[in-house]
Amino acid sequence: MEDEGKVIENLNGDFNKILFCLFDGHGGGQVSKFLQENFANYMKKIFHSEDYINRFNQLFKIIDQDIRALNCPTVGSTGTIVFIERKDNKKYLYCANIGDSRCVLVSKDKVKRLSYDHRVADPEERNRILSNGGIIVNGRVYGILMLSRSFGDFLTKDFGTIVTPHVVKYEITQDDLYCVIASDGVWDVVKDNDCLVLPKMAKMGMDTGELSRRMVNEALKRKSKDNLSCFVISLN
């Protein structure tokens, strides 16, 4: 099990800010564990202005540089970050991700994907790698990695893997109910629209902890063979 998660309430001492992090390690647990222990501290140092999208880009690059000191070039991790801020009687959700640990927004009658699955099989990612001189062998970067973006994985960084995150900003409305973050072990067998069952389960008295467990258990029932981690976050 190389998945790691973290929740930080009152980020930087501000009760209007909360942070959720999910890191799915591969090749070993060193990178995902480093991220679990240190990501929030990096964020506290860097997030001193409201230019959050550019800050996320800067943050991911700085952390990746420091991961080199772990000296494990074949170890890496996804990173899916959800940062929620309450400001001027509104709530804003920022999602930043690399890799394929996915984040979806569940509203009353629809599901919206906020993250982007960074895999070599994705046409945009494949074209990016090849147009920049990267190497793809047997559907993997340099024949090694199926992911096209990740923390660590320095053996493939010269052949197409990058650490630039996909970042979105979203204003939370009254129709938005849950944000679901889960590792690819869940999403390999559970579809985004399957999350529409969560509000129905909540009406039966299940809290977000139980909803998270139900997501993981459903993935197990559907024969997922990968590591399984899930956050279900109540938005209203």
C-alpha cells in the first residue's frame, strides 16, 4: 500500500481554508510518504498571495526538486490536491493534480470531473511528449511509466514526464454536494457517474466517512487489484 492522504484544517491558522491531499505512490512508498509529511508545509510557505493557480505551478516544481534528495529515481507518486477557501460569503474550490488520482464534483443531478488523468494513452499527453522529443515505448514513457506527469520518477523526466499540474478554480454553489478524491484503483472500476448514488446514501443517514468506505468497498466488489483510497468531502 503506497497511497498516502492528508487533511489540514485552518491552513496557515485561517479557519476559512482547508486542504485535502491524496498521493498514490508507485515503485516504492518514499515519494508519496515524503509528500504526505511535507506538502502542507511547502504550501504554507508559498501561498501568501491569492494567485493560487500560478502558485500551484511553482509549488509542484519546488517540491519535485527537493524530492531528488531522496535518491530514488525509479520511485514516484501522483498528487491530487483540493484547496477550499471561504471568502466574501462565497466558497471557492481549487483542484491541482498530476497523474491519475481523480477528483470529481457531485451536484444534485450531475457529476463534473475537476482533475485530468495524465496518462501516456491520452492523445494530448502523448502528443506533448512526442512533440518535445520525448520517448514512448510500448505505451510507456521510456518504456517504464504509464503516467505522463508525476512527482519523482526522475529516470523518465528527460524522456517526457513532467510535474506541471492541471489546475482549476471552481465557485461552489448550493447545488454542489460532494467532492470525491480517489486513487486510480477506485476509478479503474468505478465510473464518475456512479458517484450520483452518494446523495441517496446520505439521505439514508450515512456520513462522509461511511460514504468513503462504501466507495472503496464497491471497488473491491468490482475486483480492483490496485491500492484503494478515497475522500468524500461535504461541500454544503
